[in-house]
Amino acid sequence: MSTVITEQAMHLCVWLAVLAAIFVPLERQGPIQRHTGPRPQLLLDLALYFAGGFVPALILAAPLAALTTLASRYLPPGYLAAVSGLSFWTRITSAFLIAEVGFYWGHRWSHEWPWLWHYHGLHHQPERLDWLVNSRTHPIDMIFTRLCGLVPIHLLGLASAKWDRGGAIAAAVVALSTWWGFFLHANVRWRFGWLEQLVATPAFHHWHHVADTPLNRNFASTLPAIDRLFGTLHLPARDWPERYGIGASPPREAATDEL
């Protein structure tokens, strides 16, 4: 067990170094906001980075394994055979799309339900964004959102908790949304034209952190089309938020504003 923990810690350290090597220079080249002085609460965000790498995986291992067992026992054999016969790319694409809808609703509920906002509000406290803010997530918040995306694809037999193709699909879905999040929070003034309608970008996600209006927009992890479908897309062509954070409204009020 100690060997596994040590290996995971080393893995997280390597990824942290890689992310810093990528984003620190990029944020200095063309930032949205120019900052001076030390970065606020750096140690807290680093601690949450490592907690996020350990805690959710440990907590979710047993329930996801149980869902894998339920799916294998109770789904019709013909359906399971059809899923098994899908090509890897068809299966992972289907799992990704379903999980993204689940992640969207998990994120949205974290704003609309006060008891979930109690944990999710931690992520919205920073008044300046950079790539590491992606890690500023309470483990309970992360566990809930992941469950919303992973439960459907496990129950549908598209993913599993085993070391097989289904397990690789589940890991890939989580990894993509997690690592893409570092880019979404980056302090870079980049616009991508029509691509922004297809893939989430910093311009898309920064409006989710705006302090001047309710934080009930742009919930998707990677696909803005999901926000468009559910009426929560906000993506001005040129403007950027002027202020970030929770703003003047208490978290409970921000979490219960009407859409």
C-alpha cells in the first residue's frame, strides 16, 4: 500500500512540474490580468491538488466496482454483447458524451443546492484565476461531480472499475475533464473563433467565475453545446470578466439565484 501511495505521489509531482512548465511561461506572455507579488494561498491550492489526486480515487473505488458488478449481472446479455462488440472509439465517445452531461448536471447542482455550494464555493473564492485554481476543489465536491458523470456510464456497461477496456475508458473520461480544466482556468487572453462553439476554452470558463453576476452559466467541462442545450451558455465575442470571485453575494444567495 505504501508503495502505491509513493508512486502516486511521484506521479502527481511529475505532472505538477509538467503543468507548471507549460502554463507559467504562457501566462506571462499574454495574461488577462497582470499580477504582482506572491500568489495568494499557493500552499492551500497545492495541498488540494494532491488531495484531489488521492482522495476521490480511494473513495470511489468501492462504489464504482459495485456498479460494475450490478451492470454485469442485471443488464441483458444481448445488450452487454452489443456494448462489448462496439469499437473502442465508439465506446469511449459514447461514454464521454454521457459522462459530460452528468458532469454538467453535477456542477450545476453544486450551484443550485446550498448544501453542495457549501463545498463548491471554495472553488469560486479566488479573485484572480490561473491554471492552478483548477485544483482548488474540495474533495467532497470533486467526488459528487465525478459520481454524476461516472455512475451512468458504469450502469450502462460502457465503463468498468476493472483493469480492462472499460476501466481504461473510465480513466480516460476523468483524465480528460481533469487535465483540460487546467487550461480552462489559465490566465491567458486567447480566443479561438468558431472553435469556441465546439470546445470549452478559457474565454468560456472564465465567465463561470465572474463576480459581477450570478455564477449560473457555462457549467460544462469540455463541450459548450451542453450549456447551449440547457440554456446556460454565455460567451461574448470579445469581452472578458473584469472581476472574479464570489462577489458581494453570499454563497447561499449565489447558489439559489434564478437562471
